[in-house]
Amino acid sequence: MDTSIDLEQLINALYLSSPALPIGAYSYSQGFEAAVDANVVHSEMEVGEWILAGLREIVAPGEAATVAWQYRFWTGQKFAEMQQLNAWFLTSRETAELRQETEQMGWSLARIALSLNWADELNRQQLSSLVAVAFPTASLLPRWPTAYQSGPLWLQPVLVGLKTR
């Protein structure tokens, strides 16, 4: 199995995660700056509690569940279901800012995946057909470079559970 990754692919993937580049997820704070300014969060322990609460209350029931289902839909080539869940996720965002965030991150990830042919032609066509792409939809496009084929690191325990069912 070839585990090498093209340098251009690596650079483009880093755009999604680097705090130095405003394209990736680090450009969104989920209200953290406001919490610091309001003196709601001011210690290391409270920062950890803030992050954990966000993971439990926002990511787990929303993004993580959506990513798990999108994984099933992409790998099973259930494109109608994938499109329907993408549309649901976009409309489920509580504010315009949250919707803009997921669309921007999804669009960035989709553009990188499409420009570098990180999927077969059928999957690229399906991704291209979406007018707006939610981040969870784009995050599990099949046939990512070998280094990413088992899914994002943060989601691998969920995906392992899905594969055993």
C-alpha cells in the first residue's frame, strides 16, 4: 500500500487546519473570544470546560452524528440520502454565522478535494452538484489520500464502531 502523499496535497490539506491560515476551522471561535471578554472563561480549567461543553452539546449531537451518517452514505453511494442530510444540516444551523461557517469550510474542503482528484469521477460529480456543501458532507469524501482514508483522526473511533455493525 502506498502511504506517500503529494507535497501539493499536503499543503492544501494544511490550509484546512492551520491556525496561521484563515481558510480553516481555526478561523472560527464559536463565541470563545466573547466569553473571554465577558470574563466567563479565564482559567485553563475553564477553557477545558468550555471546549468539552462545546464537544458534548454541539459537536456530538450535530456534526459528529452527521459525519457518521455521511460516511455511510458516501461509502454506500447513497447520494440522494447524502444530499438530503447535507440540506438538513445546513438548515439546522441556529444562526446565519454558523451556516456560513459550515458552508465556507465545506466549500474549502470540497474545492481542495475536487482540484486534486481526491475521489473517483462519480463522487466528484456528486460533490460538484451540491450548491452549498456542509463541512460534515465534504469531510468524508471517499478516496481521500491514503493518509486520510480511515477518516479524520477525531472521528476514527466512531467510524470503527460503524464498520463493526
